[in-house]
Amino acid sequence: MSTVVITGTGSGLGRAIANAMQGDHLIFAWSASEVNVTDGASIRNATLLLPERVDILVNCAGVNMIDYLPNVEEQDWDRVMNTNAKSIFLMTQALLSRLRDGTILNIVSNASHIPMTASLAYNASKAAALMATKQLARELIKTHNITVFSVSPNKLKGTPMSTHIENRVIELRGWTAAQARKYQLDALPAGEETDLATLAEFIAFLLSSKQRHKYLAGCDITYGGP
């Protein structure tokens, strides 16, 4: 049975991935209320409870912030960058010795390569996460035989982050809920938001054996649209 550490399991995709992998893996589900993934000391304390070997690390912790540049405070920028990008560095470094021959999956976003209105901190943090994935894939396969890849979802259905995005779009643009929904759906190639359980099952399938994902080293899988 593989040992898996998943961050961001308080809600949304992180929780869905943990649920989808239950039964076949020993899951350590880290929510924000349990482990502060932006703080090295908090992570190091949490690793004391882990076994000597970890097979898979899923970096799924993430926050969003939507506002125009003049309204973005320095602490807002730091919170988003630290959660979405710095946490990947801290988690990978802290678990590196346990992950030899293992796998790291980073949950990024289509925002890593598609600019969005009033979303500088989020876009920049996800672009950093994507580059970190590609760089770590090249380095860690050579030094620790660790496979690193990422999945970049489009807008997910029914998550707290999706609800936050919808509400902020309505607020910032002065649209009705119907106008905001039409605008967002028109941008999705499938014509609908990504189903959370379906994506989690896909990720669980990829992670169920090394053979199913080892050739994805350095790759980013866009899911739900470019």
C-alpha cells in the first residue's frame, strides 16, 4: 500500500482526491487547519508523524484573490504567492528524503498560462508553480528518481474557490449572476464546469501506479480546457 501526503484537503479538489484514493493508499490528508504549508517549521513538525517512506506527494493547497491592481495589498500578494507557489518548495524540500523513487503531483491551474482580469497574484503564483514543476522534474529525476508532473484544471464545479470567483466577478464587473455565468461558461471548451469527482478519479487513476504517470515527468495536463 502506497503512502500519500495530500495538502489542501479541507475542501474542494484536495478533499476529493483524498476521497478518491482512500482504500488503496495510506492517506495523510493535510488541511490548512492542521498544517500551515507556507511555514517550514509547521511542515517539519507534521513530517514527524509520517513514516520513513512517502510514495506520493500531492501539492493541492491553494487560495485565490481577485481584485484590480490598485487594491492589492502587499499581504494579499504574499498570502497567494506563499500558498500557491512557496508551499511547493517547502513541501518538496521537507519530504525529499522520504520521497526517493516516488512521485510529486502539483495541482496548478489554467491560470498559469492564461491571463485573467483582476487576478495578478493568482496568475503569477500559478505560473511560478508551473515552472517549479518543470524545473523540479528535471532535477529530481536525476538526484532522487522522483517523477514530478502537474495537472491544471479549468473552473471546477461547486468548490468554495469557484463560488468565490463567481461572487467576485459579479461584484467587480457589476454583472448579474446570469451574465457572470454565461461569460465563464463561454470560455470553457466543454461548455460546462469540470466535475470535481471525475477529475479526482482521473488523478487517482494516474497515481495508482508509477507506470501510468512516469512518462508525464515535467508535463502539465490541462483538464477542462486550455
